[in-house]
Amino acid sequence: MVTQKKTQVARERDRPEVQAKREAFLAQQPQLEASKLIFVDESGFRLGSPPNYGWAPIGEKSPGKTTQATWKTMTMIGAIALDGFRGFMTVDAATDTDVFDAYVEQQLVPNLRAGDVVVIVEAMKMEHEL
């Protein structure tokens, strides 16, 4: 047996109501028109954040340097469909409710068409009612 890093999954996915929602979504998938699906995703990074890993000979430390100044957080949010991008935004901040609301209002909604189905990762949805 080989030791390897765990693949983490959300514990909540085992709850009956979450399983029921997943089953309902899977049952609806054959009726979804792929050209109407819009996928929204978010990614962020810190400028100046040092890498956590490095290369070194076995038994030796991997030296690294870090920035002691304040790190700057950048967020990118975008929507993509089969026909291309449907709104993209970068922000010099972490994603919070205000940032997500601004993205939806200023980028996503103006690029939607009648009948589009927007798919948003549950963790990103925060506490929004779209």
C-alpha cells in the first residue's frame, strides 16, 4: 500500500436532503440543452504569497524566501458557455457578498439570454437568492 494525500469531499454530501437534490438534478440532466448552460466559477490568489513546496536533495531543506509586506488578494469571477465567455471580472479583494453581487449585476445578468440555465458552485453562492 502506498501513502498518498487524501482527496477531501464535503461531509454534507451524505445528508439525505443533499442526496435528494443531487438525484433530482441528475434526473433533469437529459432534458437540459447544453447550449443554454452557463457555468460560473471563481478563483483567487495572493500576490506575494510564497510557494509552499520546493525541490531539494533528499535529506536537505528546500530554502525559500517570502515577502514580508502585506499581500494583495486578487479574485477572478467568470461565466462560460459553449459559445464563449458570458462575463468576466477581476477584483483587488477577496470574494464576499458585495463582490459577488457586483459581478452578477454588472457582468452576468447583462450577458444572459432567455432560457439560459446558470450553474453556480454551492460554496460560491454564499447566501444569495438569484
